[in-house]
Amino acid sequence: MQKKVLIIGAGVIGCAIARELSRYQIDLTVLERGHDVCEGSSKANSGIVHAGFDAKPGTMKAKLNVEGSQQYEAFCAELGVPYSQPGAMVLAFTDEETETLQVLYRQGIENGVKDLSLLNTAEVLALEPNVNPEVKGALLAKTSGLVSPYELTYALADHAALNGAHFIFNEEAETLVQTGDGWIVHTRNGQYEADVIINCSGVSSAKLHNQISDDKREIINRRGQYWLLDHDVHRLFTMTMFQCPTKMGKGVLVSPTVHGNLLLGPTAEDIPDALDTSTTAEGLANVLNTARKTWPGINTRTGITNFSGIRAHEKNGDFIIGRVEGVKGAYETVGIESPGLTSCPAIAKLLADQVAEGEALEKKADFKAPVKLPKPFNEMTDEERRAAIAADPLNGKLICRCEVVTEGEIRAAIRRPVGATSIDGVKRRTRAGMGRCQGGFCSPRVAEILAEELKIPMTEVTKCGNESKLLVGTLSDSFAEV
Ligand SMILES: Cc1cc2nc3c(=O)[nH]c(=O)nc-3n(C[C@H](O)[C@H](O)[C@H](O)COP(=O)(O)OP(=O)(O)OC[C@H]3O[C@@H](n4cnc5c(N)ncnc54)[C@H](O)[C@@H]3O)c2cc1C
């Protein structure tokens, strides 16, 4: 009989591990407390594929960052996920920061990062003329990249599902109980049996770890708030612009996204509630004040939204990955804060190899290659658009005008192996609602399409699962009540 493997958490790490393990002859389930894949830190981060100069040499972070970053281009190309490698700079504004650049440079070389160099003021301004002219110098890392973290996570989930992984949503693992042969994972709604459990629950990972191990872990919830600016300012910076890191992290960046927006942030605030992804006036003002040091000309009129994500910072500072010491059939990834997104290909391979060896798993003969994400209509040439419309006339119906997303693309996103079930699920898979109007125009039409595809009444369509319904009733219902 096939071993039952249960992954807890469908973030980029859980999904990447699921995809690696779907190569083996196992009964694989991913349990997620959210209503969709990618509902934790993986949906709200900077989307940078870090070069690897920042992590302390000798740590798991340093090793997996550099390994992950080197694999990224091929990793994304195989899945059809957008990735680019424009490079990054760390800017110095004081003599002390100029010394920090030297430290980062040496650290990068020690970590095995290629294509690092130190620039003077003129060289910085020649490459990025919108940088504050008071800059004293910079570290240039040409291998720094950009990725869409949610598009990557959805693609990984789809590939795992294509190879037999089951995804179960709205189920929170509450208690892990070891039985003679394996595990029972209790949720509010029931229980799941497994031979092997893998804890990939992000900010909750220490809580689940501490239930089954005497070697206690502690996660500090470190929130990062952002400003997202519209496309029209994108050309102002071609690379990711960091400031010098502090003990709280890599600091506030000004960076293009892989889709051409400009991102400012994040803050680094330790907060008690791991689910508090609110933004605050103080936090957002702090981002602007700090980012102005990099780019004095920020114009907030181009801001289209704000958001925040929570880092799972383990108090000892490094990633914890592997078998839970002394506990049979239990594996984990704990404290996967930045550079977790960058490291995910390497983390997934490392952990899946350990599980395969530890549990004596055998490879499948019929592992299927991923179905690449199609080129978005937005990026097609006129000729490609004509062909797309000929293949499916619904590609001729524009639903999101800001981001140029068609009805055909939205229906396809709902029909994917792990398809969208909410307005936000459609938004992150297709970019409908990601633009300047933030869904003001297209959300009603997206809701109609979701209702048709999922065969549910419009009143059941949600923005982001649970009780986030858009409509409270129908007009005829309310007339009937009068
Ligand atoms: C502000 C910020 C900026 C960042 N910037 C970068 C960057 O530029 N580059 C980079 O490499 N990394 C970056 N990171 C780090 C990166 O986002 C994370 O390392 C990565 O997303 C972690 O993925 P994960 O799957 O471990 O966690 P998550 O994405 O949080 O996934 C964990 C999942 O587990 C689910 N879950 C939790 N508890 C339970 C439970 N009990 N039962 C069932 N499900 C559960 C959650 O709902 C969630 O979906 C950043 C992080 C933040 C917050």
C-alpha cells in the first residue's frame, strides 16, 4: 500500500515540496487553513530572487539562497512563470554604510555569489539616474532577480495536482497526535490519518513543532508593509534598490516588480498576532520616509494599493529544515522568512530527498511534465492575439481593462487543476483587478464568471473565502421582504 504523506500549509514551500514529492509513489495530501493556495507570506512579499550576499556565511539561509537563486530561471521557465534578472544594488549614504558594502561584498563572495562589484557615485547614477545623488556608492549584484510569488505558488500546486496531490482547503491542523504507526492530524472539522507529516505552516510552524518535540522553537511575527505604484513609473528604476541592512532585515527597498509596477517597502515590525496583515498610517509613512532616501522624487499619486505580509522569523535566525529530531515520520520547514521564496527550489529538493530516503519512497514511472502557463493576452503581439481569439472567442472579451485580461483567461484560471474559487484567486492568477482601478470595474463581471464556473449563486461568491461575500442578497429577495 502507498504511504500517506500529509503536508500542512500550501504556501510556496508546501507547494514546492508537494511537487517534488509527487514524483514518488505515495498518497499525497496538502492541508491548508486558507481557502486557496498561497494565503500566507507567499502572497505578500517583495518578490525578489535574492543573489545571496546578505545571509551569514555557513548558515542554511546562505547555502539555500545561493542554490535556489542559481536554479530560478530554469525553475520558472519549466512552469511558464514570469521571471526576470535585472540585478540589484545596495546603496550606501554614509562612510559607515560604505564599509557595510565591503562586508556584504566579501560575504557574497564567501557564499558563492557571482557577478558582484562595488560602484562609486557616478557609476550608480549612470545606471540608475533617479537614485538620490547623495549616494556614496553601491554594491551591484547582477544575479538578483524578480518573480511573481503567487503565480509561482499556483503553478507549483497545479503541477503537484497534475501528479496526483490532493489539496484540501479551509482545514487548520490543530493537534498532531502520533499513533503506533503514524499520525492523526485533528482539525475543527475532523481528522486526517497519515504515515508521514510535513509541517510547512509558515508563521504557525513553531506552534505545530512544539506539540511534538521537546526542543522548542519560537517564531516572531515580523510584519512588512508596502506601497504598490502603478506601471507608469516603472521605468524610473530598472533594478532593485536596497539600502544597507539592519538587524531587523534587508531594509526598505524601491524595486520594479516582474510585471512592471514599482514596490516600496517593507517595514519590519514585531507583532503579537500572526494573522494581522493590516496596514497602518504610521507604517506606510515610515516606508515613504525611508524610501525617499533612495528616491527623493516619490509621488504617492501613482500609488494603487498598500498591503502587508508577515515574516516567520525564528528567534535563532536560521531556517530549520528536515526531520523533526527523534520523532518518527515527522518533517518540517520552520522559520522560512526571507530569502525563503528565493530558496524554495533548493528547500523543496532538500526536504523531498530526505523524506524519500527516510521513508524508502520509490519514484513513479509516469510523472507528468508541467503544463506551462500560457502567455498572457496582455503580453501578446497583435498576431498572437488574433490567433488566441480564433482559438477561443472568449479571448476577444476584455474583462479587466487596466491589466488587459480576457474572459477566456479568467475561465481558464478557474478550471486549472487547483483553480481559483474567489475574486482574489482570479486576481492573483490572471491579474484581473491588479491594476489602477483595483477591480472597481471588473469585479462584478469576475463574480458572475466565478458563479457560472463554480455553479454557485452570485451571493455565495467571495472576495477571499470564508465570509467575505460580496453580495448580501438579490433585489427580488429584498422586494419580497418589503
Ligand atoms: C514582507 C516580506 C517580504 C519578503 N520578501 C522576500 C523576498 O523578496 N525574497 C524572498 O526570497 N523571500 C521573501 N520573503 C520571505 C518569503 O515570502 C517566505 O520565505 C515564503 O513565502 C515562505 O513560504 P511558506 O510556504 O513557508 O509560508 P507561507 O506562505 O506563510 O505558507 C504557510 C501556509 O500554511 C498555512 N497554515 C498555517 N498554519 C496552518 C495550519 N495549522 N493548518 C493548515 N494550514 C496552515 C497558511 O495559511 C499558509 O498558507 C518575504 C516575506 C515577507 C513577509
